[in-house]
Amino acid sequence: MSSALSAQPALLESAPQSDRRIAARYEISIAVLVSTVDGVPLSSEVTNISASGFRAHSAMALKKGSKVIVRFENGMRRRAHVMWQIGEDIGCRLLRPLTADELAEVLAE
């Protein structure tokens, strides 16, 4: 995968009061490969990320409840569940959260 997409993280400071997420979220633009559990690969762009999940945009939308595997440019993989889908955007919860070091590595891509 190329790193043509810029990776310029910025802490999201204006999260809604009703937002129940406790992990810090970062705006980012990185290419990832999201695969369905049956192996269908989808090129995607992660547009924000936290230790526990991410938002991605892909030409092929995945439905809520889908199980996926995300592979970052550094080769790190994580299983995730699609928690919501709006158009071609999906919000995923990582089954195993990223450590602080792993998140920093992804943000540096």
C-alpha cells in the first residue's frame, strides 16, 4: 500500500457531550486494507481513529454487524466489528484495542 494519503493527526476537541467514547480520537487520513472475514479485500481510508476503534470510508459499504479485519500500512492487523454504517462510511470497534505505542505508530504513518 502506498502512503499517498497524508497522516496528520489532530485531537478532536469538539466531540458532542452525549458522546460516550472514553478514548481520545484523532483525525487522520491513512490508507488501510479492510477485509471481510471471508477474505473480500476493500481498499479504505481511515478518517479518524482511537485506541478502541476507527471510522473508515470505502467504495463498498459494509453493514452494521459485519466482522472485518483491518490491516494498517505497517502490517499490523486487528479484527473489528462494524458498529454503524452511513453511506460509504463505517464505524468499527476493535476487538483488541491498540496499545499507546501501536496507536502512536499508526498516527505516524
